[in-house]
Amino acid sequence: MAINSVSSMLPTQSATETKLTPTTPYEAQQSFANTLKDAIKAVNEQQITSDKLTERLINGENVELHEVMIASQKAGITLNATIEVRNKAIEAYQEIMRMSV
């Protein structure tokens, strides 16, 4: 199992490398949608990996218990983080809807 450094999780562009032209609302929407899809896809892949390892362990195949437990914990943590982000987004939306204009 490879351990990634924290620096590999940082954005690849610095503030000076970003586009100087303003993005249109459509571009911003597409960028947000793509980012959200990628994040959900990563969570789904973690869940699938955990399920496959658990199934292999149940079937008696050559898989280490600690690998199964680590994959299960990773899947659980990513799912919980996703749920919390969703909850915060819903709370923000509800707060915006309560604002009077």
C-alpha cells in the first residue's frame, strides 16, 4: 500500500497560474459539476474496493485481514466526509433561502 504525501493532495495550480480572464457562470457550473462528479466517483471506488476485498476474505481467498480492515475504514471515512459536505451544502442552501431580499 502506497502512502501519499500531503503535498500531492494540494491543488496543482498556484494563485499566479490561474486564468486571469473571468469565467462565465456556465463554465463555473461545469467546473463545479465535474469536481463533484470526480469526488463522488472516488468515494464509489473506495466502496467498491472495500466490498471486493471483503468478498475475497469471505470466500477464503489469499487476502490479509488488515488490508480488508484498512480498505473498510477508508471507505467509511470517505463516505462520512461526503455526507458531512452534503449536509453543510444543504444547510447553506437553506440559509440562503431564508434570507429576505
